Amino acid sequence: MKTILFSLWACLLVLSAQSQADSSPENTIEQEVLRRVNAHRASLGKPALQNDAVLYEQAHAHARNMAEGKTAFGHDGFEHRVRMVSRRRTIKSMAENVAYLENSIPHLANEAVASWLASPGHRENIEGDFTHTAIAVYRLHGYTYFVQLFASYY
């Protein structure tokens, strides 16, 4: 009986931790970016992008590495991210958007998406024929770093 109760308690702790992680400020921003990107796509008659956990691993690592200064801000290492995803998915095409903003800017998700839509290359990625995406946000030293990966799979 003690083992069952302990197991149940441990499961509840894990579920509670997942729930708290899902409501983190970073996760809220990520969800809002996805909502805004998919709303823009819908306005063009394009299907919504689906979240992809494999893409998220790579997007989050890149956002963290840029924030921590392990890599320069930009698309350095994109080919590596493509290779890492291709180990677990059969990629048809992939693209990437990055941004960073000061945390003091209100409505960070709105600002990130607006800046991407104002840039022809970033807009092309948002409006592209992709089916999956992942948005990762990493906050450090007064800045929020955004990475959005896009993919279509065979």
C-alpha cells in the first residue's frame, strides 16, 4: 500500500511540475507566438502549423546557446539543427526565424511576430508550405531570445 501511495504521490508531483512548466512566462510567450503565426497563416487560407517536439529540442538549444553567448545571434549552426532533426524525422524542407528583444518591451510575442512579418525572408518562412513548427523562448540578462523552426516532412 505504501508503494502504491508513494507512486501516486510521485505521479502527482510530476504532473504538478509539468503544469507549472506549461504555465511559465516562456511557455506563455511561445504559445502566443504560435497563435499569432497561425492566425496570420489562417488569414491567407493556409493550414495551421503543428507543434513538433523534435524541432522544439533544437529550437530551445539554439535560443539558450545564443542567450548564453555560446553562439552568435543568428543562424549559425542551422545545418547542424537540420542534421539533428533528420536523425528522427524525414525532412522535406526546414527553415528558421530568430529574434531577440529587451524584456522591458511590452507584448513580446506580438513584437517578435510583427518584426518577422516586416522582414521579407522571415515572412516567407511564416507563410511557407510548412506543416510543423516549434517556438522556443529563452530569457537571460534582460533579453528574450526567440527561435522558430519550420519543417515539412515526407
